Amino acid sequence: MAFPKGTALDWLWAELAEEDIPAEIARNTEITSEIATHAGIPDAHHTKYTDTEAQDAVKANVEVGDLKAPTKALAMNSQKISDLATPCPHKQSTRANSGL
């Protein structure tokens, strides 16, 4: 069953034709070329490390008292944070028996 060109469902049944893709959207060949170019830049990468190695590095160099309070707002780009716990009075845990 074919849907008229430009309807909300016409793209569901087949791949997009090249002429249907706006010019500002990168093509696979462009992406592949840029990835290959980036992969060839040694200064763009670091040696991979495990989560444990990263956590150990932080633990060895940061104490809780060393952390500074934020001095400016965090740019969220209009994103919203959801599923946060309900605020509670100072020095009171939101989790029962958590020891916090």
C-alpha cells in the first residue's frame, strides 16, 4: 500500500530517496570521511582506562573538603531534570535508614 508523497506515513514503508534528504543533513560518505580523518589525529585521543582506574585516580587526588561550591549557574540548554527526590530539611535524609 503506497502513501501519498509527503504524508506523515510515506517514510515508514521504504528508505528515503536521496532527493528527499535536505542538503544540510550530512551524507554517510561525509560522516565516514570525517570519522576517518579524526581517527588519524593522535592528539585527539587518550589511552582508554577502566571505570575503576578513573575512580581510583579521583580518590587519590580529591578529598571531600577539597570540592568548591559552584559559583555560577549550570547551562542546561533548556533541558529539565526529572525524577528528583523531594527536598527535605538540612541534615535529614530522604532515605530511611540510609545513614546519611
